[in-house]
Amino acid sequence: MFRKLAAITVSALASMLVFVAYTGVSANCWFTTYEPDIPESLKHGD
């Protein structure tokens, strides 16, 4: 009984870690949708 519960727990933890790793590495990172404005001093005068 304990081995089955441990296997399910480890499997769920691994799935969560893969999800977190994928969302942190993807081009559209879900957790960083905020883009601050560029300060005037850094803008080019083109």
C-alpha cells in the first residue's frame, strides 16, 4: 500500500516539476507577462 502511494506521489511531483520547467523556459513564459515601459533616457532619438 505504501509503495503504491509513494509511486503516485513521486509521479505527481515529477509532473508538476516538468510543468514548472516548461512554463519557465518557453518563449511565452506564462509568469512574466509584465513588460515595463522603456525609460526616456534609454530610447534612441531616431
